[in-house]
Amino acid sequence: MSFIKDETHFKGQYSKTVFNTVFAAYRPYRWKIASLVVFGFVGRLLLLGNANLVSWWADPGARPLALQTVTYSEFILLLVMVTSVGFVLTTVYRIAFSRLSALAISRLYDEVTYRTSRLPMVFFDTQPVGRVVTRFSSDYGNVFRLFGGPLAEFLAIVFDLVSMTILIGMASPYFLLLFVGVAFLQAGVYRLNRGALRRERRRLAASRSPSIAHFAESVQGVTSIRVFDRVRTFFDRFQRLNGEYLRARIRTGLYLTGFSLQMGALTALLLLATGATGWFLMQSGRVSLGDVGVAFAFIMLSANSVQMFFEWMAQFEEAMTGVERLDDYLRRELEPGLRLPSTADFAVNPAQLKYTAAEEAHLGREKITLKRAAGISVQNLRFRYSENLPFVLDGLSFDIKAGEKVGIVGRTGSGKSSLIQALFRFYPIDSGEIRIEGHRANVDGVAGERDGDDLGLYRSSIAYIAQEPTLFRGTLRENLDLKRIHSDAVLIESLERVDLGVWFRHQERGLDTFIEERGKNLSAGERQLLCMARCLLQDAPIVVMDEATSSIDPQTEEVLVKATEEFFADRTQIIIAHRLSTLIHCDRVLWLKDGRIRMFDRPEVVLPLFRDVEHSASV
């Protein structure tokens, strides 16, 4: 059974939800955009209408009554005024519309990013990071290339076509029939090619992520790849995946080229028919030379515009493919129990709850309990990572008293880390219950219950120090104070307490010191101590240390041990460690074996027996 799910492949027509998503992105600006569309259309009509004005002036017999008595200077002034107004309206439209369109698509990007960050953990377990990155880079790039600004150009082509249709009809209805007829033929060609273009673009989008995912994995594991001399293996695989993407890109390009050639052939046919029709109409005296000149000029211009319009429609297909892929993430179910911010206005799932503005004002400041320590009750807990996987915790029941220091031991795969995952409610539990100081995490989507009203509030009662410390690309201040609620003095004090005072005073930029991604510009000990300082600032009643001392130097380990004995002495502590000496000073030790409790007693009772059993098993 494959745990990593295949890339999503879309087929058929775009669903209604895709268009609803685009509308939701533009909804706050809809009236401004409607006004700008009017500006743009009037502006283009005025600019193109200059040709009709010149034609009427050159052919006195065809002038409207309003222009019969206009002098030459008045006519020039009229041209200048019409051109100036048209230019101003067009410029305002282009700039303002592009800006609003960019803001609308940025709203979509932000909303998808926010919701994706709140998808269930199993989503991230089954989706390679490169595939997720592709949605937020290449697919978003395809969307922004059309909707972000060029959409104004696309609509300008529409304005031109409508304006030229009106102006051609004013010059001669014969040419209008010819123009409309060829436009219908080009629309037919577009419809014939649309299915193939849509299919190939979807294939191209789906083939892009495997190579990026593989590249991301290779970068993350570059040390192991070099140590085991497997560079060629990974390079060959990347070439194969990238080759598949390039072949899909070439195939898409061929379809686009074929489509463009078909449209070009119809454009050439229109120009030929226009010339022949104009000669015939002039010979029969049905139109004047001025009419033919205006009509022929507009048809030459409009023929190119019609071709550009349908080629833009092909680009629109590519953009909609990107929207379709972003919409797929946008509409997925969030992690049960999580709520959206009050500003979320993409109504993709009415059942998803939102915070009120008043609740958001207190986020990060409320606590599940005002006590310094919190008790934990686990009853009949059964837990697994997926319905298709076996249980990793089976029937666990135990209580941890408030302020108690509990160690957890067990062989690899016994369920130690899985118990922490269940405690944080990162995954749904199949049965049983976990309560913190009487509160449970509300994962039922029902707001207002006092008993675990908010999952975020429940989790904020647990501070976590992992084996691999997590630091983000940003300043030292941002990494310490994720919720941005502490003063600089408090942040510096936390650094002093974890023995980073000397290190901090050597940083020229102080709290604005830049931390690289995953803390690459810090030592392993410094990374772990920064996480310890962050843990202190969280001021949570429960502290979990998961193999926090496994890969650090003795000096840093001493600071961490000191933290368990002094800094967190009045908190409830859960410590997972392979070094049994770390657990000697615990109040009790929980021994897990195959997802069940083997023993839960004082260290002097559990640790010797655990050491003997493990030694016998290894022999």
C-alpha cells in the first residue's frame, strides 16, 4: 500500500466552484471594477472612433449633420479632445484595474495559504513538500500571469472588438457581416481545440510537481546522498522526471502552435475576403472610398484582435487550471476543531466556524487554566495514523497529576512519540478521551462548549521541545515571540535564563539578529536553547520534552536538565528520553510496549526492569 497519495488529476469541465472562487477573490472590488470596465470601454471607443471622424471629414458627403458646419480648427480641437479623454480613461482603467486584479488574486493566495496551513496532519504526511510548493509557485504563477494584471489587457481586447464591431457597422453593414462570420469560424476553431488544450495543460501542471518534489527531497537529504555515494541515482531520477515534464511542455507547445496556425489561417482568409468585398462594393457604387478605408483598417486591426482574443482565451484556460489546483486546497476540510479568522470571507464551506473579532483580540492571551500546572487524564485511548494502518496506541489509561514529572520509555515503535501526537490532537483518536485539567479538545466543530471550546487554546496549554528544534527564517525576536505579545526586556530575560546571555550580547543586531531557515547559522546547542527560551515564554502549564537531549553537547544538556529541575519545577512535565539517567529524578516513569502500558511506577522500580528487559532483548 502506498502511503504517499498520487497527484490530483482533474478532468472534464471546470467545476462551478472554480468560477465561484474567482468571483470570491474579486468580490470586495466588484463595484470599482465595474466602474473601471465602463471607463476602459468608453476610452477605447473614443480612441478608435478617431478613424470614423477622419473618414467623415475626408468624405463631406458622408458627414453626420452635427459635423456639417464644423471648421477645420474646430475639427482638430475635437480630435484632440476625443483622443485626450480616451487616453485618460484608458490609462486610468489599465492602472487601476491591474492593481485591483493583483489585490484580488493575492487575496486568493493568502486564503489558500492560510487554509492549507490548517489542513489535517495526514495531508502533510501524504503530500510531498515539492508538490505543495508547486501549487504555491508554478500554479499560482499561471494564475497571476493572467489575472494579476494582463487581465486588463485581455479585457481591452474585448473592448476593442466590441468598439470595432460598432464602428465597422457604422461604416458599412456589408463588412460587419463578413467580420462577424469569420469571428464565428474562429470561435468554432477555439471550441475544437479547447478540450485538447485543457487536457494538455492539466497534464503539464500534474507533471511539474514530481520533479520539484524529488529535487526538494534531494536537497534535504544531500548529506546522506553524498555519504552513500548515491548522487548518480538521484540525478538520473531527476532527469527522468524532468524529462517527462519537458515532454509534456513540448506537447502542450505543439498544441498551442497548431491552434495559433489555424487562427492565423482564418485571419488571412478574412483579409482576403475583405479586399475582394471592398473592390466589389466600390464597383457597384454601394460604398464610398472612405467607407472602404475605415472598414478595411478596422477589419485588419480587428482580425488580429480576434486572433489575440482566442489566444488569450487559451491563456485563460491555463490560468483556470491554476485556479482549479489552488481551489482544490482551498476547499479541503480543515483539521477538526480549528476555526478560521473573522476576516475569512471565502464561503467555500459554511460548516467551518470562524472566530469573532472579539475572540481574535484575546487569541494568544487566554489560557485553558490559570494554574501553574495541569493534570492530564487519558482513558481507553486507541490511536492510529490512518484507517488503513494498525493501531499504535491500544487501550491506554493513566493519569498524570498536576505538577508531576513523568518520564516515558520504550523501544522504538512502542508508541512514545505517538502518545505526544495524540496529546496534541494532531490526528483524530479512534476512541477514548484525553483531558487537560478537565478540559478536552473540541474537535466536533461546535463552538460555545466550555469543555474544550477551542483546539488552539487546548494546544497552547502544552509547551513542546522536540529532538529536532524548529526555527524559522526571520529575526530572533520573531522566532522567540511567535504571538508577538512580549516586550523586548522579557525576551532578553528568557535568553539569559537559558544561558544564552553571552551569545546574545555578541549579536550586533540584538533581537533583530537574522536566523536562517531551520537555524542553519546556529549550532545544534544554540538551536535547542532558543527553543527552550521560546518554551519558557509560552508559560504553559504542561511541558513536553521529546528526546530533547539526544543530539546536543554535554553543556547544553546540563542547561536542559537544569530547566526540568528549576525553570519547570512547578509545571507538569513529560520527558521522553533514551538516556535513562535523564529520568532518574522523575516522579514516575511510564513504560510503553507495543502501544500498551507495561508499567507505570517510580523510576527505581521501572528503570532497572526496563534496562534488564532491553538488554535481554538485544542479546
